[in-house]
Amino acid sequence: MSKHTQSQQQRKQMMLEEPVSRVIPKMAVPTIVAFLINSIYSLADTYFVSSLGTNATAAVSVNASLDQLIMMAGSMLAVGANSYIARLLGEGKEKKASQVLSTAFFLAMGLGTLLMIFGTTFMTPMVRLLGATPTCERYSIDYATYVLYAAPFMAANFVMNQCLRSEGSATLSMVGMGFGGILNCVLDPIFIFGLNMGVAGASLATAISKWVSFAILIFPYLTRRSLLHLSIRNFHCSAEILKEIVSVGSSSMFRSGLAVVSAILLNSIAGSISDSVLAAVGVCNKVMMFPFSIILGFSQGFQPVAGFNWGAKQYGRVEESYRFASKVALIGSVVMGLTLAVFSDRLMVLFSGTDGQMRRIGVICMVSQCLALPVHGWVAIVNMLCAGLGNAKGALALATARQGTCFLPIVYPMAWLLGAYGVATIQAVADVLSLILAVPIIRGMKKKIAQAQQALDKTPV
């Protein structure tokens, strides 16, 4: 048996036999680290550009929507492929899993290429549509240019990143994402200031980091170090594969889209009250990115474990992994929430200076979200359980709850009734309301697992 084959067998054994209390953290930690690195690099990118002036900073904010558009295309295919591949590998269907990977990969490249062509052809109308003002339009074009050239690779990166995790190679996924983020932080000051490229330098640094991440992520596939084989010959755009990918992956696409819509809406309402309220909500959301990254990384580490064992008909292990993940998510969220709540005032002072309203509203916003953090953590686990087991409707309902069905209906009423305080607490209230959807969904999922176990027990040996 070759070394690569032994490694592949070890990964299968890990997913099916290693205690879930060890395998889930093993899968989750690299993902958490990668998300945290990306959160830091996002702040660093804005920090360096901000030295160029307000208009340049506004351009970066405008083009955040462009990143979301690329993410929508790539993450839909990535999350759907991740779920389906984990189940197929659990069933021992490696060849079909490779077809799913290859199909998702080349479709992502194609969608990214279409976005690149459309964006570069209609550059000025595009940045205006994204919200660029006349004073920051030129900066927006500079920033969008190189990012668009990297769009096909960014979309494909999402697919490879998720699919590496689905087969148990979370460390390789972390290296690909994390190294690109670190490289971006290093290149930013070199291109922006050293080469005097300004905003275009930040865009080029981002593009290079995405190209390097692509090279790292595709390496295990090209060298056959992975369970799956990426090849144009495995491209199989069948109705079955597309249905499985899109049905589950659509939840991620809608979540990304709603995140953009809700952010624009909330910023508009906050800005109509005062710049202090707008700034307070923005700073709070930046700080809360860190516990959210940990929760998302942990839940995504849990998803392939649940899906792999579901495909292998290890239903007791699926239930065990859910219980463990829920317990850790709840305890971790409580600890993170309490810690941030205690230091919320000190954190806001770092950004607010002498602006008393910004400091006060920011603390209320942060503390309220910290109190709702355990709910957010548990709902994320239920969401990933649905995605891992192929429950597309449940995954979509929960993915769109936090910034969609539980958020949008209460925005204007809370702002009208409570003013700045309503704006500050909208997200926390929406998180709590998501329980209305999550509780019946998890009951249905637990019933589904129990019925599958009963059917298996009745099957003749």
C-alpha cells in the first residue's frame, strides 16, 4: 500500500472511528485559525488604505460588496459540494465524490470568469451600482480592477477549501486560506506606500494573495495527495449532482446576499440618526467578527463529520457528534460573550475617543450581541447539521434567519420605537428570534436520525 493510500485510509478511519471529542476539534481548529487570520487581514487592509484618506476608505467599503458577489458564486457551489461529498465518501463512493468536486470547481471558475468579464467591461456602472459616490468612484475602480482579475480563482478557492475539509484535510485548507491572508498583510504596505500604487496597490496585494492561495489549495489535488481527484475528465454536470449542490449550497448564497442587504439597510438607518450611531454599529460588528469567526469555523468543522458518518450509516455517531458540538458551542459562546461584555467599554474607548454617544451606543450594541451569542452559536450547529445531512430546506431557513426572515421585519419597527437603542439591539433580537425556527427544525432532524437508526436495526445482517 502506497503512502498516499495509507494517508487516505487514515483520514477515513479518523472520520468514522476516532472519538468525536477529538475529531471535531481537529477538523475545526484549522478552519477557526484561517477565519481569524482573514478577519485580521480584513482589518489590516482597511487600516492601510485609510491612511490615503476618507474617499479611499469609502472605496474599500463599496468594493466589499464585490467580494460578497464573488463569495456568493463560490460559496454556493462550495457548501453544496462539501455536504454531498462528505456523504458520498461515507458511503464509499470516491469516484462520484471526485465528479462532484470537479464539477463544482470548474463551474466556480466559469462563474468567476463571467463576473470578471462583466465587471471589467462595465466597470464604471458596476461600481456606481455598488454604491460608489462621485468622489470615490476613481478609487473604487482602482480597487475593483485587480480583484476582478482574481475572481475565477477566488470562486474556485471556496470550492477547494470546503472540499478539503469534507474529506478530513482541514489543515491543508487552513494553510491555503491562512497563508494568503498573511501574505496580503505583508504586501499591502509594500504596494501601497513602497511602490506608491495607492488603492490599486491594495487591490493587487489582495489579488496576489488569492492566486497564491489557489496554488496551495490545488497542490494536493494535482499531486494525488487527496482522497478526491480533480480533473476535467471528472466534470459531470448531471441533474442529480447539480440538484444536490444547489439545494444545499443555496443557503450559503442567500446568507451572503442577505448579509449585504441587511448591512446596507442598517447603515442607512443608523446614518440617518447620526454618524456616531453609524460608527458605533460598524465598530461593534468589526469586533464581533472574531467570536463569529470562531463559531462559524467550529460549526464548519462539525459539518463534514456529521455528513461523513450519515453517509456511512453511523447514525449513533451522528447524534453523538451533534450533542458534543452543541455543548462546546454553548459553553464557548457563553465564555466569549461574557469576556467581550466585560471589556466592551474599554474596547469602544479605543475607537470612540471623546464621542460619548458612539461609546454608549457601541457598548449597548456589543453587550446585547454578547448576550445573544449562545443562541447564535447553537443555531449555527443546527444549521450545519441540516447542511451535513442534506436537509436543504432546514439549512436555507436557518442560514437566512439571522439577517433575513428574523432581521428585516423588525428593522424599521425597532428603529422607530427605540431610535438609536433600537438600531443597536436589532441584531441581538434577530438572533433570539431565530430560535423560533431552530427548535422545530432540530426536533425534525433528531427524529430523522432516530428513524434512520431504527430502520438500520431492522435490516437483516
